Amino acid sequence: MKVLINGDPAELELTEAKRFSQRFLGLTVFSHLPADRGLLFRRCRSIHMFFMRFPIDVVFLDRSGGVVRICESLKPWSMAFSAKADTVIELAANVARAKGFNEGCYVQIVDAAGC
């Protein structure tokens, strides 16, 4: 899936965690995450970093796609939560702001088939 931030394309490809195993394991099965890749969790307000091997940036979106919180360089064995969130995007550490994510901006997730 592609990402638009305030209508502009971000050089970022997301994979959606749909199945229970994908949602539960998340990025724990990887040793790193490339700067142009991310993991998307719909219907999600919190994430855990249990068993993670590297820090990540976490972007919380509300139902309309507005960024309500960004946790930068979240360390392994920690947790993050946003009561206003509906969707979560996990990115490599120090990537969220570099790609243009800021609190209050609008994010649109576009299925690659719909481009």
C-alpha cells in the first residue's frame, strides 16, 4: 500500500497486518526495517515492543486519517497507546518525521491496485 501525507506521496510502502499471527508478532520476526517500508495495523490503539530487537517510530491515526500521536524511536520492551487512534503505522526509527509525518497532518492509505 502507498501513503499520501497531506495529499503528497511519501516514498513508503506499507504491509497490512491482517491475520492474528501478523498482528501479534508484528516486526518481532525481523532484525531491521528498511526506511521505505512499514507495517499497518487497522482498528488498533496500542502496540507493544515485547521481543523486539530494534527501536521504531509509531504513528497513530484517527478514523479520518489525522495523525494524533507520534512516538519516535520507541525502544524494545516498551508500549505505546493513543485513545484517539484507530490505525497504527510502524516505521524504522527516525523515519516518521523524515517522511513528513507530523501531528495534525492528514494521511491517506492507498491500495496499490487502486493507484
